Amino acid sequence: TATLDAVLGTSAAGTWARVQLRPLEQARPTATLETVRTWLRADARLPAAAAALGISLPGARKRLTRAEDVLGRSLLTAPSAKYELWLAMRALGSL
């Protein structure tokens, strides 16, 4: 039986992950990707992410809203986008 790490370690998963994260990597300001990564590391808890980033809660929410605009998807209300980004970052070893 394949483990999640084994599946995420495949070249197909890596390709998929790069496609998922490319809009965030190309976004300006560059803090967008790090904001999403920090938010995911904080189990998608905005107050914890804001504290880890050293910014206010409204500032963190604004950054995530910017990430939503870049992705064309909701992060704060739609769980599938959150999980897909988590898997993508995990596949690339950045989470």
C-alpha cells in the first residue's frame, strides 16, 4: 500500500504541485506565498498565522484575500483549495 508521502513524491505529483503554486510564486508582493504557507502551517488558523508572520489579524486576512485573488479561488471559505495547496506544498517539501 502506497503512503501519502510516496504518492506525493512522484514526478506527477511534483508537476501538479508546481502548477498549483505557480500563481502564488509569481504574485506580487512576494509575501503572498509565504503568507499561505504560514497559514497552512498554523492549521489554517488566521490568528496563529498573523502572530507567526508578525502582522495584525486584518493584515493577515488582507494577504490571504490577495492570495485568493491570485488563485481565483476561496481559501477562507472553500476547504478544497486549502487542502490542495497543503498537498502541493507537501509534495514539494515546502511544508
